[in-house]
Amino acid sequence: MSPLVAFIKLIRLPNLLIIVLTQYAIRFAIMLPILKSTTTEIEGFDLVLQMAELDFFLLSLSTVMVAAAGYIINDYFDVKVDRVNRPNSIIVGKYIKRRVCMGAHIVISTIAILMGIYLAYKLGHWNLALIQILSVGALWYYSTMFKKQVLIGNVIVAILAALVPFVAGLYELILLHQNADVLLNKLLFYLEADIPTQGVRTIYYEVLSNLMKWVLGFSLFAFISTIIREIVKDIEDYEGDKKYWSNTLAVVYGKRKAVKVAQLFILIMMTLTAYLQYLQILGKDVGSFIYFLMLVQIPMVFIFYKLQLANQKDDYSRISTYIKLVMLTGIVYAFYFYYTSF
């Protein structure tokens, strides 16, 4: 295997592409159509995205680089465990020297943090730089400490997964709030003279609140689906984790109890999705109701059932793949929303 191919496998390129897809889906398939639909009846005026395309590209790139650095450092510290769990997938020390991996982690993490600092400076919110800094730190401590503790590592990875759609919406919402007065003054210019300013302002902030609900919805979906997958992966990696004293849920309490916890999160996810479907029925959005029924609810019932039957490493590996596909359908819904919004 060439060093380039090995490095691409090390940083999990397909996963990084999914991160990019998620963030651009939030921006262009969710936020943009909601903003545009707010002003479709106002001739000559469009409420548009406020973040410059280059800045959003840098935000997405910094997110991807944080994730890539996380994959590198995780594999760096997991070589012994991977010799048991995934002997044919080892990259560090076999195709790429350990010191090269550590150097790559430091360089990529530093660039990601610098991008975060630049974006925080442009938005005038220095505390936003903490997102990249804390994410890099969380992934380091996850690899060295937290992943060996019951559920803590799973929760950290799930939070970081939830941050992917969240930051894509957060930066844009901050700018929409910052530019509210300018945008409202422009909007009032295109409206009839007798329309009250306060009424327009109220509608504007209701739109921003609606945008935040959508972003939080995607983030919650990412959090719960990720924590399910992480627990299943821990069950899959039981042998190596047990040999090297990783106190995962499966090692400490046994595989069957870990399965029960994963199934509990599946039930939580299905209940929340059912509530969303209830709202869709009230809103006469039959298409979205069918989408979630066929591509989320039924697959989650199938995964719940397969977990009950699973008893081999390959079984859990397949289930992990099924969960990843459900996660992907959650992202793809953004594009369904886009094409049904106009």
C-alpha cells in the first residue's frame, strides 16, 4: 500500500466527505430555502445567507481537519487494540511511521485551530474559537483516556458528531442576528408603508427561531444515532478492549447489557422521530412522514431486531453499517426538504 493510499485510509476520507455533505446540506438545503420562503411574496427582495462562501468553506474545512486529526491520533494510540480487533486494517507503524502520524496530527490540528481563530475574529466572537480548540482537546483525551471509560467516550464522540450540523447553522445564525437591523431596514423598504415595524421584526426573529429548531433537530439526530453506533462498535471490539483493559460498556457490564442500552437509545430515537412525524401530519407534510417512516423508523426497528439476534463480531459489524446508512438518510432528508420547498 502506498503512503498516499494509507494516509487516505487513516483519515477516513469517506467519513470526512459525509461531514462536508452534512454542513453544506444544512446551509443550502435547510437554511437557504427557509430564508427565501420568508420573502417569496416580496418582489425585489431576498433574505439570503450572510456568511461569505469562502468563510463557510474554511469553517467546513476546519471541521474536517479536526475530524481527520482525531482519526489519526485515535489510531496512533489504538495500535495494540487494533492488532486484536482489526489486524488487517492497521496503518500506523505499518505503512506510516508513528512519528509521522503524530506530526500530521499536530500540523492538521494547528491549522484547524488557526482557521477557527480567524473565523471567530471575522464574526467578532472570540469565544467561537473554543469550538475547534475544545474539539481537538476532546479528541486527544478521548483517544488517551475517555474511550476506556464506561459511556463517557461514547458521549464525547456523539457530542462532536452533533457539532457538525450545529456549527454549520450557528455561525450563520450569529450573523443573521448581528445584521438584523440592516436586513429589517432593507425589508421594510420593499413592504407597504402601513405595515408595522415591530410586526416585521417579530416575524424575522420567528424565522431565526425556526432555523435554530431545524439545526438542533439535525444535531439531536446526529447525537443519538452516533451514540447507538459507538455502543455497537464497542460490542464489536469487545475482545481487544477486554485484553487491553478498556472499560467500555460491553467490557464492564457484558455484551447483552450493552445491547440493551443501545436498544434503549433506539427506542428514544424512534419516539422522537414519531413526535416529528406527528407534527408532519398536523402540517399535512405527508411526503416527509413517509420518508421518515420508510428510511428511519422501519430501518431502526430492523436494527433493534438484529441487535437482539446478534452474537458474533461480524453481526455487530453489519449492524454498525446499517446504523451508518440510517445516519446518511437523515442527512439526505435535507435535500428532500430543499426540493419540496419551492
